[in-house]
Amino acid sequence: MKLYKEHKTNPLASCLPILAQAPIFFSLFTVLNGIAKLKPHGPLKDSLLQSAHAAKFFGANLSSSFLSLHTDSATKIVTVGLIVFMSATTFTTQRQLMTKGMPKMDASNNMMLQQQKIMLYVFPIIFAISGVNFPVGVLIYWSTTNLWTLGQQFYVIKRNPTPGSPAYEELQKKKAAKAGANPELSTGSESSTTVVEDAPRQRQQPTRPTKKKKKK
């Protein structure tokens, strides 16, 4: 907390992206529930409402959920598939951040790392349990968001990694390999050049006089 106060930052700032999409999420949830009950919302009425009510995704109604009344087998299969995909992308995104994007820390003494591990396993379980109550349309939105977040995080970690993280070390090695800046080879070449420059010049040996020059 002292560190946060000195640098005027807030650990809850990372929750802002989640809060920013919360209105979209709840609005979508409300509209899809209204479509299931044929309840109009703004311009979504009459023929548009009937069309949205009949919209399907791989045979499952967008407004149906796993626990809805009169849910057919196609809806249940699609719902389970989306829940598994949503949980898997959440787990992969969190694991990618921990293994590639975070600086190396002591696991026994670092509270932040322990919290990250809890989130790694708890969040997918929460999503898997609560997903049976969500309409198929909400699961599609959530799965698409997770997939986008996974790709965005992969790009950021690869192109602009956190200093001290494994991804940062890999990036530095690649840059060194491209520039041909191998520390051991460059040190060896510099020392050999210095020896050549500082080595004393050998005196030129006098040539032996020929017999004619001796007679003269």
C-alpha cells in the first residue's frame, strides 16, 4: 500500500476493462432474455423480434440456455461446448500471463503470485458452473471476448513484454541474434584485434652480401 501511495496508483485499476464492458454484457443478457419471452426492446419488435426469436447457432436458439424450459439436445450440446471453450480460453489467458508475462518471483513469499494461481483455477470453475444459466448468445459474446483477449495479450507479451519476464528475455535474445551481437564472440574478436595492434614490429633482417659484392 505504501508503494501504491508513493506512485499514486490503484491495484483495482486493472478492473476498469471489465467494468467498461459490463453495461454491454448486462444489456445483451436482458435483450436475449426478452427475445426468449418475445418481449420487445426498443426497435426490436414485431417481425424483427420474431426473426431474433428464431435465430439459431449450430441448431441452438440464441435466446435459450442449458436450463431453459423445453431445451432440446442441440442447445445443450452447443451450450456445453461454449462453456468448455469459454473456460479453456480463460485458463489459457491467465496461464499465458503467469508463465510469459510476469517477472520471475519467489513463489513462497509472493502474495501476488499466489493470487494469480488462485484465479488461474477458480475463475474457469466459476464460469463453468454459472454458464448453464446464460443464454447461448451471451456465451458466444463471452467466448469471442475471451478469444480476442487471448490474442491481444499474446501480441503484447511478444512485442512489448514486461522487463524481467521470460518473454522479455526471449525478445532480447532474438534482438541480439538478429544484430549479431554475441557477447562472447565480440569480446574475443576485440581482444585479438588489440593484440595485433599492440604487438611490436619485427626488425627486418639484413640481407647477406653476394660474392661479387664481397670481391668489390
